[in-house]
Amino acid sequence: MRVRQPGGPPIHMPELTRALRDDLQAWNDSWDERDPLFEEMLPQRQETGRRLAVRVQRELGTDEWEVLYIQRGRVHRVQPPGSWPVMTWHEELLGYARQP
């Protein structure tokens, strides 16, 4: 699969297994805010997202890919492990200038 960054060269992205793609789609579909148990299920959904991020990292490998996920107000990196506040991760991890 090829992905193009805006203004950048194409990036070759390895294809994830069908099982993982199906699990990611099911997880995405589970985020229905109209569900009366939405708030109650939030920790479970976030934990499922963490486990899926670990599976994605395992399939992509660690040579060229860093998989990020959000849990409990922080952005986490699977490998190498790291964690940053949601509000500042762009500056702290990516080195972007702070927006006014």
C-alpha cells in the first residue's frame, strides 16, 4: 500500500493482516456515542485500542514505524515506549512549535 504525505514523497506502508484490519474496523465501529453505556465502556474500549496498537506495531515491525495511541489523556508510543500529555505531544514528541 502507498500513502502520500501532503507535499511529500509516497510512503510504502505494509499491508496489515485481514484479521487485524477486521478487528480495527470493529473497534472503530464500537465508538457509538449514542450507546447508553458509552461512558461505562470507555475504559474497556481504550484498553482494546491499546492492545490493537501493540498488534499493529508487531505486524509493522519497529525498524521504520512508531505506533501511537491515546489512553487516559495521554498519547502513548508502543515501541520504543513513551508517553506524553495529549495537549502537548505535538511539541514534546514531534518538536512542532507551540500554536498561539
